[in-house]
Amino acid sequence: MDAFNPHLHNMNKLISIIIPVYNVQEKYLRQCIESAINQTYVQIEIILINDGSTDPHILPTLNSFQEKDKRIVVINKKNEGVTYARQTGIENARGEYIMFLDCDDFLTPNAAESLYIKAKQNNALIIIGNHWMLHEDGQKELVSLTLNNGKEAYIKALLSGNCNGTIWAKLFQKSVFSEISLLTVTNGKKDNDTLFNYLLADKIKSERIICLGESIYFWRQRADSTTQSQVKLADESIFFIVEWVNKFVHEHFDVKEIENELALFNLKIWSLSFAWGLICPNKSSKKELYEIYWKNKSARKQLSNMERTILLCEKNPLLSFLYKIYQNTIKPVLKENFLSFYLKLTRKNIK
């Protein structure tokens, strides 16, 4: 950052950090809350929403943090799912800006400060940060997001995967939630981050949605994490999401302007559903999918080799059968024996 930045000397706007909490390991919960407490931007309130947790350590942990830091507010409610917990946080937030943090993830120390400065510099309503995917073995992957200029920029970024459809790793001006409620689209207790972001693309001018260009969030990848549980729930509703997004885009945008991005969205999400072992609900949808695949060369070229393989195998039962055999039997054996085979081959060549 610059040695002198006027925004650093006018940091008096309150930021509310909303953290829904449900049955998370204590060590992860503590790291999460501490990452919020230790922000370099001190004008914050931390709203901990206990969403009907049944783990006995949750409430004492939340209360202990509240006793130590007056900026912390604890709200206990019945279990309704993460979307309703976040909405409760919004309704109780006093800040002019709002951030969301999942209870098994954590922030970099300067997350709030960096997002706030970028928001003030650009008069933006929403600032989007990059994030790290943190695996259980300690390995991490950086996810960098980009937005182009233009009226359709945000919808294109969402459809093509250049911008994530989450609600975390972002700073929102609170006024956004007066215009668009998190509860506008609910699908039972399932997380509706994706659908909410499409509503934003329709309601908020793209130039008021800015990428930070800096990683400020650690997204923990664990089998029993909050996010992974949401993914399992999303398995069951992925077809609802596909149908909703396609209908919404056709009703609110000029499809000719975003044809390639919409095609890419459909191909990627269908390949993901097939990889999960989900079955296409009707033959007409599957027919439309492959019409998109062969018609749109640009979108097809942007797929990974794995995604193309999955889609083609799903179309051909024999290919699908052979592919599953390869993945489950041949590939593991090759992977296990490759090194020894390579060393033997190298020694022979040296001789």
C-alpha cells in the first residue's frame, strides 16, 4: 500500500463480519473467530450466529470470545441452515459494510482493510477478493478471479467461472441487501449463494462490482466441513440450479451477448453432475446438452480434457463403462507403479 493513502486516514465506517456457526471443530472455530478479531481494520463488529448447534463446546466457546471482545455479538437461534443464519446476521448488523465468513474458514489479517480501501477508491458496492483453497494436508491452491469491463461483465464472469458464486471473500455495502434479500431464492435449507449472485448480476451495475486482485480468504477443504456438507446438499439440487440459471438468464439478459459463457456454464455443470454420478432427469435435457456441446466450439475448447471425457462417456454407454474401469482399476495401478517403471527404463537407457 502507498505510504500515504487518504482512505487509511478516514477508516471510520463500521464493517460487520457475519459468521454462521454450526457444529464445527473447536480448533477451527477458534481460528476463524480469531482471524476476525485480529483484523488490521479495527472498526468492526463480529456477529456470531449459533444456528442451533448441538455440539456442547460451541456455546461456551462463543460466549468466552464475547466476554473478551466487546465488538462480538452472539445470537442463538433454531437450526434453519446457513442462508437463514446469514439473514439473521444482516438484520442485526449495524455496519455500513458487511462481510461473511464460514465458521471453518479464516481471513488474512488485512482482509477487511484491503477490501474497504478498494471499495472507497472505486465507489463500489461489492468488492471480490481472491482466496486460497486449503487442503487437510496443508497444501493450498490460489484461486484468482477476474472481471472485464462492460455491462454484462459480472454475468459473464459468473457463467464462465472467472468469478466465484460464493458470498464469502467479498465486501458488500449493506444497502445491497435492502435491494436484494438473501431469502429471495431459497431451496429448502440449501445454500443459495449461486442464485443470489445471479440476482446481483441483474440488479447491480457491473462497474460497481470490483475485483480486489489480492487473496484475503482461506477456504478449508475438509470432508466434514460446512462447505462440503453444503456441496452434498447441492448434489441433490444441481438440476434445479441449472434450470433456474438458464431461465433467469433468458429472462433478464441478451442471450446473444453471453451465448458462449452460458454454453460453458451448462457444459461445466453437467460434466460435474455426471462426475458425481447423478442421472440426467430427462432425455430432452440431455439432448439439448449435446447440441450445445457440438454447436459451440468456443465453449467446448475451454473445457478441460477431463470434462470433455466425462461428457462424451456419458453419451456413449460403452465409453462410460470403459472409462470407469480405467479410472477405478487401471489408473491406480499405473500411478502406483509408474515411478519404478520409469526408473527401470532410465537405467536401461543409461546402459
